[in-house]
Amino acid sequence: MPAPVERGEYYVQSLDRGLAVLRAFEPGSPRLTLTEVARRTGLTRAAARRFLHTLHDLHYVHFDGRTFGLRPRVLELGNAYLSSIRLPDIALPHLGALTEKVRETVSLTVLDGQDVLYIARVNGVRILSESIAVGTRAPAYATSTGRVLLAGRSPEEVADHLARAELRSLTDATITDPRALAEEIDRTRRQGWAIADQERFEDMRSIAAPVRDHRASVVAAVNISAHITRASVEVMRREWLPELLATASRIEADLEHPA
């Protein structure tokens, strides 16, 4: 029987048990009977039967009348993670090409809890006053990439994120009102990109676009950051946005069909 997990406030026992049923299938045991699944998971036969037939109805397992086995659809469960760990290698050449065109710093981030996490970055010819390395975190609500990543979530998920976030002013321009932030994220969802103007650092602005996987889910965001003296909001929108969107599309193409 699997080791007990620490049960937090939002623990859902049925989900835990359903995942335990999936984990019961191992390389050396690709096909199992109902009795074997029950024994491996510590479930009763009746409970194991319910979970197995639910997974069968959802096309995660198949049943030949005696034994159960996993179906290829289970690979979808790990697709987002696998995409995220190969994203930096796939994206870096495209980030470099974009940096050469705009001469500014280009980054790739993913959403991790309340923060964006920088997973790839290419410094521009024009050095930024703020040093941000791969592995750096930043509050999602105050960044262009954060708004793009949040725009890929449902309005309900966005509302939950903002309710949990510590919305504090990082500069005089930081938007901290949950309703105003929700409107900004909704605007980002409609237009497909976002600009954060001096909301995290007083002397910087950035523009970001989403990177989607083969299911059109937003898995990352790419942005261009610049000192306010080097690019106005209008310049970013008129000159940099087309290049940024094209770069995101190239990353998506390579993510779907890696060389």
C-alpha cells in the first residue's frame, strides 16, 4: 500500500486513490487483474472496480474482460511537465535571434504558484540596470509575462490566484487592486499580449506574449524588457510586438515538432 501522504486543507481522498490506481501499473506489470490492483493500492475490490471502470470510461485504461492496462492517453498527464523541462533548450536559439533584432534582453518564464519563474534569458546589447538570472522569481501580478500566463487560465482560476496573492506596490505604477488586475488579465486574454509599464521596477517596461503547446494551452511566456528611455509603449507595440509574436510562434512550432 502506498505511503500515506500529508493531508492538507484541500486534500481530496478520491483523487489520491485514483492516482494510486494509475501508479499500480509498472513496467514489469503492464496488465493487472482487479484483484491485483486492489492488493497493490490497498483498496477494496469494490473501490478498485469503481476507479478502474471510471478510468476506462475516460480512456485512460483499457479492459480485455479479465485484465486492465494503461492506454496512451495517460501520457497527456505528463505532457505539460515534459514540455516545460525542454522549453529552455528549444527556446534559447529563438530568444537569441530576437535579442539580435531588438538589441534588448529577452526572457522566457513559466507560472509557478504566485510567481513567474525565469527559465531562459538572453541579455541584450543594452544592459539592464536590474540583474535577473535564470531561476529568479517575480510576482506574477506585476509582470507582463505573469499576466500572459494568468490569461491562459480560466477567470475562476485567475480570481483564486489574485485572492491568494500578496498584492503590494512595488512601484508607484504597480496595480494592486484585484478588480483592476482581473480586467488587465482579461484584456490580455482578448488581445494575446501584455505590457507592464514600470510596475516592478521604476525604470523598466516589458512586453510579453504566450507560448502554447499542441493543445493550445499556455505553457510559457516570452518577453522583451527595456529601460524606459530606450522604448516607449508605442514603440513596443508597433515595432517589437510583431517580432515577439513571431518568436513565440517559432518556439511553438519547435515544441510540437522538435528537431
